[in-house]
Amino acid sequence: MLTLLKEIFTWWNHQTLGTRLFTLFFGKFVGEDDLGNKYYEIKNSRRWVIYKNEVDATKIPNEWYSWMHFTKNKIENLHNLKKFDWQKPHQSNQTGTKNSYHPNKNNNEIKKKYKSWKN
């Protein structure tokens, strides 16, 4: 019951009731990525994604990003690309989390390249 209320009144928790109904009646399922996001389109070239967990646009992998933005390239219809051993899996934006990049993460003290006139 709580999930239904969230779906009716909030847009930031996955999809709204209107999006669910629109997807059910008009959406054509195109595919799903490794993260569980589902991609749909309709005849007039409108495309959208239903996110698996948290709604975050950076969770769209590269092969689906090009499809979402109508970028014509050789991988547009091949959403299951062969990944090489050296390629890392797609990650969403880590800014603001404990996994974000910090150049001096191991060093607590910042080393200056010059000497200040004040000591």
C-alpha cells in the first residue's frame, strides 16, 4: 500500500502511476541493461528508461546512452556489447559519496610546491 502511495504522489521514487500506465499501454520494451534498468520507446521516437533502484541519470551505461539520445553509431542496435577483460563495469557518478576521488586521500597533509614567506 505504501509503495502505491509513493508511486501516485512522488516522482523521485522510480516511476509514477502515470508513467506506469503510459508504459503499459503504449511502451514497446526495447531492452534491459546490466544494472536492471528497462528501456522503452513508442512509434514517434519517444524513448524513456525505468530505473531499477535509485533514479539517477548517470546510471545509464554508454551503449544505452547513445540509444537514448538518438546518436547514430555502430553499436546502436547491439546493446549487449562484448566487454574486454581490461574494461571496468559502468559506475554511476560517485561525487559526494565515500567512493569519490580525492587526490590526497592517503596523505592528510597537503605538500606545497613552494615555501611560504610566513611560517
